[in-house]
Amino acid sequence: MKILILQAYYTPEIAASIYLTENIYESFAKSGFYVDLYVPFPTRGVSKRVREQYKNKKLEVLFDGKISIHRFSMIPEYKSSIFRTLRYVFCCLKYIYYGIKCKNVDIILISSTPPIQGAMAVLLKMMIHKPVFYNLQDIFPDSFVGTSLTTKGSLLWKIGRKIENFTYHNVDRIIVISNDFKRNIIAKGVPENKIDVVYNWVDEKAVVNIAREDNILYDKYNLSRDDFYISYCGNIGLTQNMDMLLRVADDLKEIKDIHFVLIGNGVYRQDVEKIISEKHISNVSLIPFQSYENISYVFSLGDIGLVISKSGVGNNSVPSKTWSIMSAERPVLANFDENELKDIINQNNCGVFTKAGDVNSFKNAILYLYDNKNKRIEMGKNGRNFILNNLTKDIGTSKYVEIVKSFQN
């Protein structure tokens, strides 16, 4: 069986979910499937030098010829939403071109980012008459409403809903990352038997607990090993409610050994730096996004790990960083919309859940965890056990293989 994959980003680009796709493709290859992956030359989170190097790597062949990575030229990913939109459109045109040329394809696997990719894959399906499996990692235009990029009933929302319905109606399988996602799209008319739920996972062997004395990031970034750390790792953007986080950090700065560490980059990082400077918030450190090789050091850095967003953003999602926090044996402190994440944390006693935007509950949860070291250790071990029993790399990737094999049968 040959799987055609059309993707916006891939290694060596910096994105939180790159490891998931790598794991899936490796599992496909080990199961005897062939993969033809088409992706632009890397742009996100890579230097100009790296981008130039990959211009000479138009084809990479891995796993004894099972995986072929075809890279093509494309305009860089600018911050401007207009240029990003143009890039997505140009990419989709190239995907259709390469999809038509690709021989002996059995299925098309497509991800939901950027949001027009699903509709593009449906158009390609109509041309080459091959089934489409849609990997739904984000629900558009719902997420645009949650991030205040648009409002329900607006022209953009109506266009987004048309694209969404067109995609859902015409793809053959939809793989969603939570039961909340499943309920969302069933309410929009998608038949339940068309949907498979596969939670994102963590490579439990790659993300492990690193003892503080062995964690190289403390020395690299001049962090005291005697302090209590609340760590956030991921995108520092408009939806993560950094304003609230900085407000709480400022309120707690009189407790000298409480320290916040923000690891990552994003469009709001400069604003965060400005707020820290203007308000003289001395207990917050900013660290650049780290390579995947350092992932255990990253998620072992804090005494607790944060999952945080503005209200209305996370109604249907469980951020993948949650699993990395748990895999590193750290309690999860969530300030998030009430969904499956709340149930997982509370039912497994692996952290503290607070409602998105609730400043007082968030602050009190920090102080509770600060005062209760034994409870933190217990929660961390509970989280690791949950991962080992439910969300390992092998468990997650085997479900993708089963879905593809069910098509063969």
C-alpha cells in the first residue's frame, strides 16, 4: 500500500507536533506501507543557512525506500496573515500538481493545518479517485472564534463553515484527537462511523524525568537549583493568556524562591519581554524553544508544568504538551476551558485543574503545590503511570496503522 501525504511542515522545522508525524510515518514503514511525502523546503523556526542546505535535498529516502520525502520551493512563512494565506494557497496548488503526478497511490493522508488543506485534498480526490483520511488536529473556524480572529456569524466564519462542511462530507475517514472533537463534528452532521478517536501521544522513552542536579538547562540559563519553578513550554502567542500569567507572577514575586520559566517563541514573546521590563517582574525567565533532543530536560525543568489558555480557546482540545509534562513525572497545573483535560487531571490525580481566566484559583493552586512537595511527587508518578497505560508512542501509532489496514480489508 502507498500513502500519499501532503504536509505543510516537517523536520527540521520547529513545531510542537512534528514528532507525532515522524512517529506515524516510521510506524507505517515498519508495517510495510510506502509513504510519498510532499512538503515545502523548511522555513518555520529554521535559519537561512538550514533553509539553503535543504534546497539541495529535494529527495530523501528513509527506511529502506519505504519513505520518500519530496521537498519543493515555496515563499518563506512571513508573519503577515496575507502572505501566510498566499503561501497556503500556493502550497495547495503544488500539492494538487504533485498528487496528480504521483503513481500507484492507495490513500491520501492530510492534516487539518492550514485549514484549507482538507478541501484541497477533496479536490485532489475528485481528480485521482483515491480515498482521503483527514487528521483533524484543530477545528476551524471554531478555533478562530476562540482566538478572537473572527466572530460567530461573520463572513470569515461562514466561509470557514462552508469549507469545513465540504471537507467533512467528502473525506472518507476523520481521525480526531479527543472525544470532545468527536462530539463537535457529530453535532455538525458527521456520521459517527466515519470518525476514529486517536489521542496524541508522547514518546515515553524520549520524555523522562531528569533529576535537577543532572539538568543541563539550569547551568545553561543561570537558573538556581534551589528555587521552585513553574514552567511553561510551547507557543508564546495571543491565545496562551500570558498577560494573566505575568500578573500572577508579579503578585507572587515577594516569595523569593518562586520562579516562572517560559520556554518557547511566538508572536507575543516581544510583548511578554516588554511587560516584564516595564513592570520589573524579576521572577520570570524566558528561554528559547529547545530542540527535541533536549525535551526531557525541558519538561523536567519545572516543579510543575503549565497548560494555559484564554477562555474559549480550548473547548475541544487537550494540548499535547500535557502528555510530555506527565511523562516527565511533573504535576500538571491547568488554567483551561472545562473539557476532557479536567476529567483526566482530576480522575487520575495528576495535577490541579483551574478554570481558564480564574486568577485567584490559579494563584492558589500554585501556592498549594508550592507548599506540598509530597503531593507533587505523588501527582507526577500518577501522571507517568497514566501515560504508560494509555498514551505511549506504540499505542498511538498502532491505532493509525489499524485504521489504514482496515481500509485494506
